[in-house]
Amino acid sequence: MLKSILSATLVALALFARAQSPAKPNIIFIYTDDQRFDALSVVQQEQGDKARFPWFSTPNLDRLATEGVRFRNAFVINSLCSPSRATLLNSRYNHLNGIANNHTGLTDTTATYATELRKAGYATAFFGKWHMGNETGKRPGFDYSASFVGQGKYFDCPIEINGKAEPSQGWVDDVSTTNAINYIRENKDRTFLVTLAFKSGHGPFQPPVRHQETYAKVKLTEPENENAVFPYKDQIHTERRNNNNNNNAAQPKGGSWTENNDQKIRNYFGALKGVDENVGRVLETLDSLKLDQNTVIIFSSDNGFFFGEHGLGDKRAAYEESIRIPLLVRYPARFPKGKKVDKIVLNLDAAPSLLDLAGVAAPKSFQGKSWVPLVEDKAKDWRTSFLYEYFYENSFAVPTIKAIRTEKSKLILYPGEEGWSELYDLSSDPGESKNLHNTKEGEKLKKQLQGELAKQEQATGYTNPTYADPRPLDERGKYVRPKRTTNQNLSQ
């Protein structure tokens, strides 16, 4: 009798505990390509008179911010598509994870957020842009994938369903969203992970037909730091003259960067408007299936993008416009509404955070930290700085970059070309227009950041990886301007 009473009590306690905490959540991880941190209307509104794109409206993304958490200082550790996407998967720095450029496939897929969640019983699916070189086939770690090869194309893009190519019709991000929604409906009674990776807003910036004229008449304004000098500007000017469609070039003579790239800017935001609508379709699906409360939605980007800042139009740099990204998280069953987090979080943190949300331990190989404790005010000893890296790529005019970014300052180094070093006090110079590196004013700050950089290099095991393209250096170890043999567009 006593044994049966005890057994019944234990069962009741277990049921009570289950009722007090939500079941493992569904997880939907959505990310865009080249979306600036300020390409959200909620950020434009927050910037007020300083907003450069006040006409841009993203009501569905704003809804995520209103109903969830917005991280206002989210960054990438390498502002380039394939390296960033690899880091999102396996939470490792690119000097360790095998991806240092856009033309190499991801070979190490043994421990990613997808593999670990699948082990934990999640149904896992990937939709959209994978972009690890030109890899084909079913996406590793996912039970199901409907993805395209490399950059794909915006209209009528062939989609590989579990590795088998099939034709599609329409704008590619609409197609990927439809495929993801169909999967959610078919797996509504299971616990699922859905990754939806959009092609937008990557060049050549082709919005859906419905938004090709949406921003045709809005007023475009030039960035305040358009003429801020960067150290290899003369080199990029030369590339501009030799390659007229070089999208990373400094502004040509005869007009501002914005004037010469007017239509690109309008098309970029037209494409992101389509993204916002597709996020709305996902939200409507969750509402209709009554899955909204216990589904985590994470929205982010693989890196930022320049629209004339420093005279640039790409992302291969360590300036704020390229390394800052949007990050929104909604989880009604657990997270508060409308919370803003200002601590530094990284794309390195995505994978451990997804696992933390599912109650799954992160593999030892992961280098990031879960931001869940930040949301719940339980974080201790959170980072105050991070290491940024970029490795020289063949046929591109951008040198290897190593930088340290703290909460209020930044040191940027170009190995092999010490005279190009940059130092910025972001608290007084957020546009990074005044280089303090060789000034008496910046001596103390430079010394501090040099020490912090050394600590971060040691902590992350920094090295110039053997799988990176060889840097063009002379016999003194100085950087030599690479000769481009193709008319390759630097926006890829």
C-alpha cells in the first residue's frame, strides 16, 4: 500500500513539474544575407533624426521585437557569407572550422546545432541558401532539406530536395518560405527545428515583382562618414578603374557613392521588404496551428553591408556597418516582451543558444556562449570584447584583417602592413571617421586594446589557417596589392 502511494505521489510530482515548465520548444531559425543591423524599421525609429532609411518598414520583424527580445549589439566574427554561415552552424572561429572564404566547402559537420538537436529527438529541416562554396546534396545534420547550390538565383531557382534538383517558379525566398511552411504543417505534432536561410538581401539585389517599385521614389541620403578614409582606399580606387562593376570600390569621380548606386539601394530594401512579408507568413502559420506560444523564432543575418560608408559597397571590412547584424528572438512561453539587451553577442553564440533553449548540452568544440542567461538576467562575467577576423581571398583586393572590438572602442590591424592600422573611440566617434592610431591622443587606448587583442588571440587559438588563400607578401613580409585576373564582383 505504502509503495503504491509513494509511486502515485512521484507521478503527481512529475506531472506538476511538467506543468510548471514548457515542453521542449519548436525552434525556427531565420537568417538573411547581408542585412545591416539598421535595416529594420524598429531601429530606424529608434535612431530618430539620424536615421538614414526612415521610409523602410518591417512590421513583421518589428512584431518579433515587440513580442520578444532585441539584441542591440549583435556582431559577426567574420563579415563574409560562407564563414559566417559556418560559424552559425558549429560555433567555431573560422581559423579553426575550415571555412576562411566563400569558395570552400564545409567539411567538418560532426557537431552542429542541427546534429545535436537531431540526437535530442528534434525533426530537423533546412530551407534556402546554404552557400558553403558550391556544395550540393542533402544538408548535413538535417533530416530534410530544400536548398539551392551556391548563390542560386532570385527567380525560378532550381531547388535540391534532399539533394535532388527540381525546378521552382517565382521569387526564391517566397519558394523557400512556402517549403518551410509546408514542412511545419506536416510536422506540427512533432518537436521540430526549421532553419530558413534567405537569399535576400544579397547582390544583385532583385526584389520580388511586387516590390520592384516600392522604394522607387523615396529620398536617399548619403552617409555622414562617406568620405572617411580607410587605409587601402587608393588600392580600391585602382580596382574600380580597372573593373567597372567592382561592387566594393570606393566612389568613382563625378558623384557620390549613393548617386552612383541609387538603384542598388532601392532594390536591396525591396528585397528585404519581401523577407519581412515572408516572416509574417511564418508567424501567421504558427498562429493558425496554435504553435506560437512554445515556438522560439530567432531572426538574424550572416553579416552587414556598406551603402557608401567609407565609400564602400561590400562587407569585407571591420567597420560597424559590416560587422553589426540584427538579432531578434521571440519565445512567448519563456521570454519577456519588448526586452532590449545591450551586451555584446556574436554569431558564434547562435548554436549554443539554440541548444540551451532545447535543454541540450553544447559540445566542447563550441566556442560561443548561450545568450539565454542574458535574456533571463542570469548571466555572469559576460564578454566585453571580441576578436574579429578576415582572411585574404584570391582575386579580391581586400587584405587580411584582425581586429578587437570592445564596448566602446576598436583596433583594426592589417598583418604585413602595420602602417594601415586603425584605432577608434566609438563612444565619441561612432562613424569611425577619426583614426587615433598614430596620435598622442590614442596612445593609452591603443596599448589597452593591444593587450586585449593578445588575450583574445590566445583564448580563441588564433592563427592564419593553412586553408586560407595565401596572402601576397613581399620578401619583407609586407602586403602586396593583388592583381585581379577576373572581373569578379566583390558583393559575392
